[in-house]
Amino acid sequence: MKLRLDPWPADYEPAIETDGQPASGASIDPAVEQAEWRSLPAPCLAPLRCEFVDGVRRVEARVLAEAGTRWVHGLFGSMAVGTVTVRDGRAAFGAVNVERLLILGGGEPQSWQVRGVPVAFSGAVCDENHPHVVMAELQSRMQQQEAAFAEEAAARGGCVFVDGLSYRATGHREVVGVIKRILEPYVDEERFALVPRLQPQERTPLFSITDGVYPRFSAFLRLAVPRPIDHPLAGVVRIEIGAAVGLERARALADSAAAALPRFASTTARDPRAPQNLLPVGALEAEMKRRLGDPVLIRRAIERELHEQRDR
């Protein structure tokens, strides 16, 4: 058995989780673009205007609310969504929206002003009273913001890339979702064997995915060549494009992604999740986290407010 390294640090989830066997119940058509599975080199394209959309979220504190004899799960959560535009070799941050929520698993929404720091949490509720559902509500609201930003970016033209799985953004717009982690191969073992052999700026043929979420096209592409000690899937990402755009437009978007994304591959000196965490995305994440503020100060301010509330 030959061992190869997963280059991502061990405190991150692994970039590769698949054992090579399809796990989802989705219907896959690997011949939607062409029957022959071979690497497809990106066409020679002029430098493109690219816009990257991403979001971050953070739980400031988890809480339990007393509602008579019932306990209600909740959390103070912060999230930010923003864009980076790359054009003519220069990158610039676009709009960045910061939102803070006090989410409760039922009852009435309660806004919360934290004194001592300029932070206010808007009230929100979700249907089920469970900590996982409350957390999922924060994630869902961040994805809704990402979809809105991606829709605005698509209207401006150019190539729009959304970091991670965000079907709300890619479902009906000319937007490319970029998935850093490979959780399953989707195609059979013989076809998936092509993926480790891809070179930078090469992609697999498109395959279609039909499930209960939304119909979409997908492909694997390589950002960078792995080191000899790394496993051969290092530096590979998967892209998704909503089927609503049509096959021909999806093919053009996939070609643009294969041509453009390797230019933005990060290095281990810049990002621990290199090369999949693209340079514009890494810079945007750092900027959004900065705008969320110091988590220690916010946590202390929340605790102080709760102490004062108890004493009143």
C-alpha cells in the first residue's frame, strides 16, 4: 500500500472524503457533453473579468431561552458576504455586507443591542427547536445572501464564481460554483480514473446530476500539479453550473473556469488549503473576518449584557 500525503493541515476537514464509490442517490449522465471521457484542455481565452462571491459565518455564543417550562435553543451569530473583482490583472474588493442575528428555535423574534461594542443582533426564528437546526438557519441565511450577491454579479457580466456549494446561486444564473472538497466521484471508477491524470487548465467532460435539490452540470478540473508526496487528487476542484442555462452555455462556462481558475490557485505560503482556496477567496475571507470584529470582545460584551439583564 503506497501512502500519499493530504497537503491540507490536519485541523481542517480532509479535502478528499470519497472512497471512489458513488454515494448519492442522484441520477448521473456522464455522456451529456460527449461519450468519450478524455481530458479537455481549456481554449485560449483573453484575460476575463472574474468576480468571486463568498461568505463567512461565526457563532458568537450559544444560548438557551426560558419560555415558561420549555427551553428554546438559540445562538448569537454573525455573517458576512462579499465579492472580489479581478480585471486587467488587478483585484479589488466589492461590496461586503455584515449581518448579525439572534436566532431562536421558536417563539417571537428578539433583537438584541450589545452595549460596550457597536454591535446589534436582529431577531430571527426557525421552525424547529434544535441546536443543529438553529445553526443551519444561520448557514441558510448566509447562502441566501451569497445567491443575491451572485445574481447581481451575473448581471454585471464576466465570469462569476461562488465558493462552495450554493445551489441557490447557481440554479438559474450563469454562475459557476467551485467546490474545494471531493466528497464523492459521481461517475463510475473507470471514468473517475481520468481525474488524477488531469493537468492544469484541463477538465473532464461535463456530467449531469439530477436529484431532489436542483438539476445541474458538473465537471472536475485541475488547478495545480501536486507535489510528488501528495495524493494525485490534490489540486483538483469540482465545478457546478445550473442546468437551466443549457448545455452549450454550461460548456462555455466550464471552459472559462478551466482557463481562469488555475491563475488564482493559492500556495501553501499563502493559504493552508492551497491550492483549492483561491487567492481572491482567501483575501476576501480575511477581509470579511476582519469586518466581523474581535470575537473575544463580542463574546465578553454579550456575557456582560446577560449578567446585567439577570441583575435587573
